[in-house]
Amino acid sequence: MYETQVKVRFCETDALGHINNTSYFIYFEEARIQFFEKMGSPMNIKKWEYIVASTKCDFLAQAYFNQVLNIKTFIEKVGNKSFTISHEITDSQTGTLIAKGEAVIVYFNFDTQKSELLPDAVKQFLQSHIASV
């Protein structure tokens, strides 16, 4: 499991005073990018190898401006050309579960505009991070 933190900015909240629902997808993206960096994937637009095929979020509790959130990132499933990455967002002080989400990520060749098999090294890394829950 990989863990990171974000501090909620004022611009990420809405008229109701809590985090806007779209901001959670930004937090998930930030955690994914950090996970990809840990995996050794280049975070270079000219060498990008992944696309998001599907994403979802379940909102479980409200969160607010200036709150510090923990984002846990782990792998749920590894296929031949894709994998499912999951996230849990909790309050850093209370541990309250605020949101859960996941994304299906496809290994993609932008030159051919087609998915490709995950390289063995990537697949092994992902399998080593499969959640044990």
C-alpha cells in the first residue's frame, strides 16, 4: 500500500462548505501519479503509457477546507493490459473514512492508439502491491 497526504484548499470546497465532489478525483489522480513514480514510470507527457478507462468514487463522510487527508493507494486487480487501482481517503486525525474510489488503468500506446500488454516488470510491481484485505 502507498500512502500520501493532501491539505484541502479553499478552492476545492463548494457553496455548502465541504469538499466539492469533483475534487476527490483530483486527490485520486495525485495519489496515482505518486504511485506511478514509485513504480518507476516516467511522468513525462511524451512518454505517457497509461489511460484511465473508468473511475468511480463513493462519498462516505464530508470533509472541509484546511483538513488534512490521508490517501491510501493499492492495487485491487492486475490483468494482461490493465489494472484496477483503489484509494481510501481518511481524516488524518480521526481516521474517519471519507471516500473510497477506484480507477481502471489501461497500458496504452499513443502512437498506435491501442492498448498493449503490461510489461513484465510493471505487472510484477503491481502484483506485489495487491491489497491483502
